[in-house]
Amino acid sequence: MGRDAERQMRAPGPSPHPVRVVRLALDPAAPEPRAGRLTELLDRIGSVPGVSGVGITSPGAVLGMGTVSKVKTDCGVCPDGGLPLRFHVESATHQYVSADSFLALGVRVVAGRGITAADGPEAEPVAVVNRRLAREQFQDGQAIGRRVMVGNDGDTWYRVVGVVDEPPGAGLGAGLEPPYTVYLSILQHPVTSADLVVTGSRGYSAGGVARVLRQVPGIAAVHDAVSVRELVRAER
């Protein structure tokens, strides 16, 4: 993404289970590909007693924070100032997510599908967009199957595979945020920092999660697991 990208914050939506967040640092020099390490981490934490869901997101996504940059849509035939244009360029919030992340983020898939474990580095680049981006920047509001290009990501086109509800209720800085959001697979991007988002029963094994984090090479926890409420308080 561009260096001039802005960061904004939204308050998180409700989750049916308690949500805990751990900031992760990934060693770019570790021998195994980062996507493989993240997949191993997801699989192992998903088997910890009491854990009902686990996702990995770009830092701050659980608070609605994301990089604001350009998104170019392969709209089809869409009017712009009275002229039919195929491509539209708008500002959008970009977030990286894994499978299961939408549950923790309080975002509901309304068409197509979300990001899955199959959306890895060898798969076709895919994207999920929010409902307003689909409605306003694609012909007849039909985004699924069409393409988007994000930020400064070269000439890479991402196939839109799903549409989600608008991100949860706005908080600090809401008036400055663009109305559009794009979600990309974190397994398809070489991140060095991410948030582990765990949902589970109130008695879930925090110690079990911590043990897994110590056992997967090339990944380190920057801080202990904290609640979303604690994160919001820290941001404020």
C-alpha cells in the first residue's frame, strides 16, 4: 500500500463469544513460508480446548482499523459523470483476513463466500468486498466474479468471491473513513505483523494458546491475549 495511507478506527461489532487478540510478529528470515506457518498456527490453535473460532487479520482489523488506499474496480459498464466507464478508482479501507476472521470481526457474508484456507499463495488472488462497494462500483451491483486491483499492488487483479455487510458501527474517526472496504487473504500476502483473533468459551485454555504460540517457529507473541474492550480503551 502507499506510504501516504491513513489509518482509521471503527468500534467492533458484537460477537457471540468472548474475543481475545494477540499481536504477532513473523520472522521474515524463518525458513518456512509465512503462509505455511500461519496455516499451522490456525490448525493447532483451532484444536485447543474451548476455542470455537480462530482467525488471523492485519493489525487492528478487529477494531475496524485498516490501510486506506485506492481500489480499482472492473465495473463492467457503469456511468460516471454521464459517461459509461469500465474502470472506477475509489478510496477504500483494506484489511487482510484468514478463514473464520469474519466471525470475530462481526461481519456477515451476504453473497458468495468469505476467505477460506484454500486461498493460499498458489491459488488465484481473491477479494471480498463490502455491500456498498458492490452496489455502487459494479454494474447492476453484481460484484462476484468481477475483478479489483488494490493499492500499489502492481498489475495484480483479484477475483471478487464474496460480499459482506458493512463493517460494524463507527467509532473514533468515522467521519474520515471511506465507505468502501476490501478484504484480502492474509495467506496471499507476506505480512510481518498480524493479529491472532481467538473466540471461545469463557473457560477456554489461554495456556493452551500460549503453548502453541511458543511451539510454531518464526512466530512470536508481542503481548499477552487481551480483550477487544481493552483494545478499544487503549485506542481511546
